[in-house]
Amino acid sequence: MSTISNQPHNSAHEVELSSTAEQPLGQWLLPGGEDPSQFTWQDAWHPIAYVKDLDPSQLSTFTLLEQDLVIWWDQSAETWRVFADQCPHRLAPLSEGRLTADGLLECPYHGWAFSGLGQCCRIPQQVGGQSVEQSRRACVQSLPTTVRQGMLFVYPGQSERAAHIPIPLVAPLEEAPNKWIVLDGVRDLPFDVLTLLENVLDPSHLPFAHHRSVGDRSVAGPMDLVLDHTELDR
């Protein structure tokens, strides 16, 4: 059982996530949204970092589906948090802020400080007796997160669906993790995932583009390819 930390609609709470084997039949929802003719990428879990590459004392950044995110370690809850990388006050990037001694994420612009669940806990400029920090508008968007197979996953969709959307895990690693060697490197590429998939599905480029590594120009020639499926069944 893994805990998903999230803050739907600026109201912080946590929900429980079961593995595929633990989840009762019929409670899983298909990723991608309700419309079978259009896949909504926000309605899916995405791995954004290997946990071993994250430093609990530092803020990290990631851009997912054109949304800038800040990753940080919540020492109070002992879990990784992922926020939208902008303060609700003046939209300053929280990733340029700092982690305070009492475990809050502090904005670099005016010092507003936030708990791991996105709630504003401190406004230094606030006049005594006021409670602006209790406003929902003072909360940061906190995305559901979980750590599986050494990776930090985040769910950018409607948070109430997060616990019912399966995480895209590698099944053999779940069944026998000690029997596999995982190459856990990360490389940024200057193009989108569809271009990458098109490249991977084109093995005829290997002898030339990867000559002397995994290819050899001298063995280039015709290749027979078989298309097993013409459409995806969601």
C-alpha cells in the first residue's frame, strides 16, 4: 500500500493507493479520461524523476505537459511533494525559494511559506489579527505523488481520480525485482515523445545513425517488418 499525497482544489488531504493486485476488480479507471476517442494526458500517472537523483536538501524542477513543477522533500511527512512552480500571491517561481528550518517551502519574493499539502502557513507582512493564509486562494496547487520502482510519479489530472488510475509499472520488476538490472539513466531530448517513438519504430536507421556503437554500416540492407495491430484497444 502506498500513500498518495495531494491537494485537490486547494483543499489538502491524502488518499491511499493500492497496487493493481490489491485493487478490487472494477475500481480501476482507464487512464486518459472518459472520452475513448481522445486521450487526455493529464489523466495519467507520469514518472518525473529517479528518487536517487533527488537531493532532499534542494529544490528540483521539472516541466510536465507544459506545466512547470517544483519537487521538494517534506521533512514533516517524510515524503516527496510536487507543486505547481508558482506562488499564488504574485506567481513567482517557488523553485527559486528555499526550504525553511521548520520544513516549509518559502517563496523567494515575499516569503510566503507553504506546508507539504499546499496550505499557506506564514505571511510575514500580515498585520496581527488577520488570517489571509487561511484563504483557499492562498494555497499552492499540490499534485498527487507516489514513489514506485525507485521513481517519483505525479498525477496532474483531477486529484480525486488519482487513486483509481493505475500506475504504469514494469510488471517483471514488480514480480521479481532482484532478477533484473535497471539502467536508470535520464537523458533530455529536444523533441516530443511521438517523434522519439517514431524513431524507435524505425530500426533501419541503426546501422548508420549508430555506427560503431550498436550499429554497423556494413550490414545495412532491406528489413522485413510485420504490423501486428492497426489500432489500440483502450
